[in-house]
Amino acid sequence: MHRTLNLIGVALIVAGFLCIFISENWTWKGPKVDGGDKNWEASAIHSLVGLLCIILAWIQSLVTFVRPSPSSAIRRLFNWVHRSTGVVAFILAGL
């Protein structure tokens, strides 16, 4: 159930991401190369943090497909990375 809800969440994130780009006429409002002071405006930082949240959510869902078995030596590392990625994405989404 956890994996299913996570994948549904990612699908909704993608849908929201597309809606934002459609409403903004497919233009990126975040930081740009040679953007100067505009890169530090609230809207640019908000866009960058939002993109980072989306990337973390995708990573969070993708790593579940390579989850090691419970008896694996690296299962503790997987659990730590999976949990940390989710917590960081959740915190950034609340900003």
C-alpha cells in the first residue's frame, strides 16, 4: 500500500508540474544562467525548491524498485537513504 500511494503521489506531482508549466506558457520562472539578482528573488528560489522536491519524490519512488531483501547487508543503508530522502522532500515541500 505504501508503494502504491507513493506512486500515485508521484503521478499527481507530475500532473501538478505540468499544470504549472501550462499556466506559465511553458516558461521556467526559476534561476537562470546570467540571471543576476533575479536569481535571488522569492519566485526564483520557490521554483528551484519546488523542482528539488519533485526530483526527490521521483528518486524516493524509483529506489523502491531496487530495495534489497530484509536479510541483505545493505538493507539498513537503503532504509536510511529512503527515509532521509522522504523527510527532506517533505520538509522542502512545506517551505
